[in-house]
Amino acid sequence: MLPSLSSLLIGGLGIKLNYAATFYIPRTRLLRDPLETLSVALPILLVGHIGIMIATLILVKQCTFKATMRSVGYALLVTAIGTGVLHGLIVLFGASLIEKFNHTLAFATYLAILAFLPSFTALAPSNPAIWIKTFVQHSPTTTPEIFAYSQLVCTLSGAWIGAIVLPLDWERDWQVWPISCVISTYLGHAVGVVAAFGWASCKNVFSKKKSE
């Protein structure tokens, strides 16, 4: 089995969780009431991704319970801080500071969960130098680094792409804030998982050919 295949399965589980929490489980539909939908989805996403992270660290990476809980604590802290930072950035990029404040906060939380928790699942536990190499120097090389980097970048890129259609005068239901951004964030994360699998698989194949 390719090392990246297990990461793909974990990423695929995250995609299914995102879909179920965003589009299937809530009684209200995203197009009708985005705030109510996100209010239902966010706790499910948070608990679900933390569950995936714990299972991955203990069962797949064979981490100790103490190391797993430490990684979970760091992940929750980064997600909480990231929510605040993303909320501020979203406002700077044009969202209203006062009007639909709860919608913006809910979307910032949604974006933070999908961007940061899967990255921690892929890369934790790692020393700070690995995180700096992956996200600051933009030089992921191993399969966990590639999956962490690709999911984060594609999720954030997806959120940004979804905002492009908001100012257009099309008067569509899905142009109501933040519906298009929620959908594109979900799609961005899914693309990140698939892209990471292709990237990591190609890298493994070429590395074997070079060693031969």
C-alpha cells in the first residue's frame, strides 16, 4: 500500500464528514438559512474532526494518549485563534463588521475547522521545525507534510474563490452571504485531499525510480 493511500482514506473520511454536517444532517438547507445550517454543522464538524484526529494519532501513528491529547489541545488552540484571525481578515476583505456579524463568525469558524484540524491530523505530532518548513518555507516533502499543506492551502483558496461571485449582480439565492464561500470551502478541502494524494504518490514513484 502506498504511504499516501492511508492519508487519502483519512482525508476522504473528513470529506464525508464535511458533506454530512454541511448538506445532509441539518434540517434547514444552506440556501434557505445559512446561519441555522452552520449552527448545526459546526459542533458536528468540531467533534467529528477531533474524533478523526484522535483515532489517527492513536491507531495509525501509534502515539501515546498523552501525546495525542497534547496535539488535540494545540489543534483546538490554533483553531480558536485562527477563527478570530480569519474573522478579521474576512471583514478586511469586504464583509460587514456589524451587519450579519453572526454569519461572518459562523463562516470563520467553519473555515478554521476545515483548514486547521485536518492539517493537524495529517502532521501532528511534529516538532516546530517541521511546521515551519511546511507552512512558512512552503517546502513540504513527506506525505504527512504534503497532505497538511495541500488541505490548508486549498481550503483557504476555496473560501477566497467563493467570494468572487458575491459582488456580481446575478441575484441568485446562493449569492447570499456566506453561502457561496461555504460551498467553495467544502470543495476546496476536497480538492486539497485529492491533490495531496496525487502529489505524494508521484513523489513516491519518482523517489523509487531515482533510488533504483
